[in-house]
Amino acid sequence: MIFDFIVVGAGSAGCIVASRLSESGRHSVLLIEAGGEDKSFWFKIPVGYAKSYYNPKVNWMYRTEPEPNLGGRRIYAPRGKVQGGSGSINAMVFVRGAAEDFDDWQAAGNPGWGFDDVLPYFRKLETHARGESPWHGGSGPIHVTPMRGSTHPVSDAFLDACDELGVPLNEDFNGAAIEGAGVYDVNTRRGQRSHSSAEYLRSALKRANLAIERQAHARRLLVDEDGRVSGVEVMQHGRLKSFTARCEVILTAGAVDTPKLMQLSGFGDGSTLFARGIETRKHLPAVGRNLQDHLCASFYYRSKQPTLNGEFASLIGQARFGLIWMLKRSGPFAMSVNQAGGFFRGAPEETRPNIQVYFNPLSYRIPDSPKASLTPEPYPGFLIAFNACRPTSKGTISIASPDASDAPLIRPNYLSTDRDIEEVLQGSRLMRRIADARALDGWVEEEVSPSKAADTDEKLLDYFRLNSGSIYHLCGTCAMGTDPRETVVDARLRVHGVPGLRIVDASIFPNITAGNINAPTMMVAEKGAAMILEDAVST
């Protein structure tokens, strides 16, 4: 079958790109998705993301290769394998990033990607509960809701503790500045997950010019004799199928699977491809490089007062919260567990916030089971977690074999720079300063882990090495820039030297942004789709 555009990956970016390209009715669009439809109730209820955490039906459940600086551990890296992608299974914290992050993108040789350039696309994708403003959209598909006013009292005590430390209260991390402590916004709509599958794709699929192929795993890109990408080969229900694109193929498979598909198709580092038995179609050494992620660790506290642990652990409590959600679309089940937090300077000499903090009014684990959900610790508790905003360690993603069904080799190379190690110590000290503040005296009974036995920088670093994990913000593996030796796409997201191919997802980030990356990924999709349509008119 022949289409004008083929979009590979129905995730946070792909749903938006497919919707926008088909909006006018002038272009035929095919959206290819390896997973199934996001029909389950658990995709709608915000707290239901825990049900997807270890579910192979909707999650690729990737793991890194053993990380040498984390005790040789293989770090879990969940990725959505379902319509909506990782946006269907994430914790919905909506943070755009610092304005300086995007100005850095532009300074790296990417005109049109400074903050003033991308702000209109952030506003375009959003309907904010507080209404339209210079910072926020009022009529976009994604609904953004502040959790302020609905948080647990211990979350409010956390904010008082931050104020005691001289950290300013920030009413809007997506407003004039990102620095400070506050309550996060989440992408929810009337108590339900508001993501690109529900808000962009679902209605768009009623259009005659937009088709979707689910359970279709892309195996390779099809290339003409002149080197132009002309289509995609997929495996669907045990059968090989090929689809042809008249105009372009757009990769929106994410920071792991986009470089994987590129390499399987012969686009990547020639020596790596040769070692895997794949013919090089275009030597692009940066494919799969520049992998960045936020590495996070939690400090667990036993509380003197009740937190959400007791009610989340109790069938009666769960039933009560469930009933509140069913009747009012409110309560803890309508929120992210990451209620409060913020962006802090880990040391006085830092010129901008470099530590992101998450405050949870419960302490919990997520058992390794597709049937399990959040499992609270067996005592009243809460946790405070942190990660560096802009880690400097960079890793790689490469194919393991020529077989598309094999998981890629993910090597983030965490904590490989002195700067990242220093920020671990800054963040760990910050956790202690917050917990020791007078405002939390009535709550903190003891630090359970790492515990007060971790009384030196060496012990705190050891705790982080053995207990940290990804916070699932992988990006940068097909970075945007001018030099084809160091980057993969240009500022219009066209792959260097490969006609007919673009990439429009988190893999194009030149540098990771401060905060959760789902919002900037959706912005990239809005801006990328606009570029594709502009270029289609000019040609």
C-alpha cells in the first residue's frame, strides 16, 4: 500500500505527527505501531501506570547492559509498547524544561529551537486549567491540571521545609522561571490521563486519510537505488508486509527504537554495522550515540503521622479512593504520586537549578509483576527523590544482531564524569537538609534508607550507586545539529544525507532538558509536524 507519509511509532510524538499531517485532508498518512490499542481502564486512571510498569504486553521492559559505575547492575528502562507509547504508562508530571535548555539547543547550531521559538508550540499543544496566558495555552489537545489544593498535608510540610531553607515557592514550573519548590502540574483531564493517544489520535482516526497498523513491528526501512528512503517493512501477525511512502518516512519510535531501526536499515556507524553483518547504506556515526538520561535515587522516611501508606495498603482504603475517583474523578487516584518537588541549586555556586526533587506522600516499591501495583512500605512513610537536571555522562544504543526482534544494547554510562558524581553528593546533602528542617519535625521519625549510618560522602555515593535507577527520560540518540559526524538530523529534523527520512521524537534532543521529558517530546512533535507540512507545500 502507498501513502504520502508513513509515521513509525504511535507514541507521544507519533500520535501528534500523524494527527497533524492528516488534519488538512490533503495527505494520506499511515501510522505504524508495534503494540496494541490502549483500551485498558488502567491507561485512563492516573495511578494505573503502576500496572504497566512490568507488563510485557504493553511495555518493552528493556534493561541496560551492566553499568560499571552502578555496581554492575542492569538498570530497568521501561518503554511503552502500546498506542500512546511511554505517554500511556508514565507518571504524567508535566514539565517543559528550563528556557535555557532550549537556548542551548539553538546555540549548538539549531536555528529556530530557542525558547522563544518553541514556546508557541508548547502553548499550542496545551489547555491549562488556569486558562490561556502568555505562558500557557487555552485550547490545545493536552489538558494540564495543577495538583495544588489537592495534596497531602505532608507534601505541604515539605514546601514549608523548603521555604525554611530559603528556597522560593514556585507556583508554576512552566511559567517565567523553573527554579523553586512547588506542586507539579500533571497532564490529566477531569481526573483521567490526557495524552497524545487520547487527545490527538483517537478523533483523528475517524479521518479517511489516516490509517493505523497495530501489532506491526518495523524491521527495516526500504531504500531506493538512489538512496532515498521509500517505505517500511514490518512483521505483523507472523507475516512480512511492506508499505511505501511517496513523500517521507518519519521515525517517532523513541530514543531507543529509532536508532535501533536506523542501524537495522544500514544507517549508522559503518564499523558497528559491519560487525553485525549489516550493509552500510549511509555512514552516520552519531546514530545511537549521545544517550542521556536522568538517574534518580530515593531517600525513605518513616513518619510520625499517617501518610498515604496505610490507605494504599488497605483494601478498604483502596476501595475508598477508587470510589472517590469513580464518582468525582478526584482524590489520590486522580493524581501522580509525585505530588510536590521542584528545581534546586545543589550548591551556592551553581548558576542555575541543577537538581530536580520529587516528594511522594507515601513510600513504596513496585513489585516485578504485571499483576502488581504500588506496594507501600509496611509503616507510615514518605520518600524524597532527586536527580541531576543536566547530567554530563553520555552513553550509546546499538543493535545486538541483525534480528529486529532482539533487544538493543543500552549502555547509558551513568556516573562517568566527575560533575555527575559531585551532583549526586549535592543532591544527597539536599535531601538531608530538607528532612532535617523544623517544618518536618512533626513528620520525620527516622531516615530508613540510606539511614544515618551513611554519614560520609563515600557512603552516600555508595548508596546512590547501588540504589539509583533510571527515571525513564532517555533521549539524544539521534541528536540535532550541523555536523553529520556528531549529529544525525538538521534543524528541520531531516536525516543528514538521507532523502525521504526524518526523525521527530526525543532522540533528536541535542541535550537533555531539566525535568520530565514528555512535554518537550510533544513540543518537538508539534514543531516537527509543522516543518514537514511547510516543506510539503514548498515542494
